[in-house]
Amino acid sequence: MRSDCPLNFGLEIFGDKWTLLIIRDLIFFNKRYYNEFLNAEEGISTNILADRLSLLEKQGIISRKKDENHKQKIIYRLTQKGIDLLPVIIEIGLWSDVYAGDLLNEKRDLILGEAKKDKTKALQSLRERLIEEHLE
Amino acid sequence: MRSDCPLNFGLEIFGDKWTLLIIRDLIFFNKRYYNEFLNAEEGISTNILADRLSLLEKQGIISRKKDENHKQKIIYRLTQKGIDLLPVIIEIGLWSDVYAGDLLNEKRDLILGEAKKDKTKALQSLRERLIEEHLE
């Protein structure tokens, strides 16, 4: 049931691990195509992926357009609203970094290395890169 | 499937809207008892609530102890690991505040008023209150 709580507003949209993993792939792994998302190591199923991409587009968090080089392919990109989820993603990562113990490996540094040194600076430079790459 | 991604580590635990809504209730609405969580306006079902409380306890994010005044009642509280989720919750709230338009009402200020003025200060004072109230 909907409520008037601001947290619930966000969670209704992306309070689901697959949604945030797709956003992670767009931000950190430069994925743009359906098949690239499908190959995430968490093993997302094709019907969940299609559902979440459609939800994210409907909510204005990602955009889709035809690839100019391969007309039959669709390119997915973040919108400004999607890029603005960066602080949420980074805070989840930093929390996990503290509590995951030795579980994590080199990806930890790929995603979190800069943020652990200087969060404000890392957010700023990630945001700039994403605006350049995702918004025309 | 588990992966070695730091984001997935966190999302495996709380990448579900009900889990974060329980944590919201502990942080902002001072709920401590099963029946109080059950009465959240989002309408959580009793079986999902029981499942998520058990998951959160198993993950060390909340603790449970007997109420000294009513021996048959259980009090749920946050652990340090749970309190450390504050920045995640606040960032979700701030994002929602930007994009929810006029949807939200007075709860917005209850939860986000301080954070919108000065995020660092709001986090600090919330953290201090939670440590006092939840950790002995």
C-alpha cells in the first residue's frame, strides 16, 4: 500500500535488489545493452530484467534509444533522476565495505576506492562522468 | 546468486522495501514492538514482518530482548550495524524529497527537515540519539 512517507516513495520504485543492481551496472560497469545486464554475475532472469528495465524507464530513472550503429539494438542510459541515486548507491557500498569482512575482492576498490578516501570528491567526479556519458 | 560485489552484499540483506521500512520505524517512529511494526501504514503482512525481523536479527542489524515490564513481550532495537544504515536511509529520503513532488506531507519534515538543512549535522545528531536509545 502506498503511504505518504518519503522513504516509502523511493522504496516503491527501487526497493528491490535487482533494480539497484541494474543501476550499479550502468554506473560502474558501463553496461548499456540488455544482454550486458543479463550477464551480471548475480544471475538475473530475463523476465525480471525486462520487468525492471520497463519499471525504471516508466519512472524516468533510465532512458532508452536506438543504437545508431545497430538499429535493432536498444541503448539504455541513466537520466538525471537516475544519476541522482549515486549517493544511495555509494552509502550502501560503504556500509557493505565495513560489514562484509573479507568477503569482497578487487571490485570493492573499483567501486569504493575513491569514495573511501574522500566521499564528497568521489561523488562529484562520478557525477560529472555520468552526466557526460548518459545525458546529451 | 551471491556475487563478490560490495553493493550486492548489502542488497542481499536489505534490498527489499519491507526491511528498510522496519528500520525506518525503529529510527524515526520509535517503534519497538511487533504490533507497532504491524501497524505501519504501508500494510505489512504478519508473515512478511516475522520473516524480515528474523532476517534482520540473524544479520545482526537488530537485537531482541524481553521487555522487563511485560515478560511476554519482545523489544526490538537497532544494533550498531543497524544504526550505521542511517546514511543509506537519509539518502533515499533526500532523493525522494526531490522527486516525489507534492506527494509527501508533513512526515517529510519529520524525517528530512534537519537533513535538508545540514546533512552532516543531522546524521550526527540522529546517530547520537540512536546510540543512546538502542545500545546500552
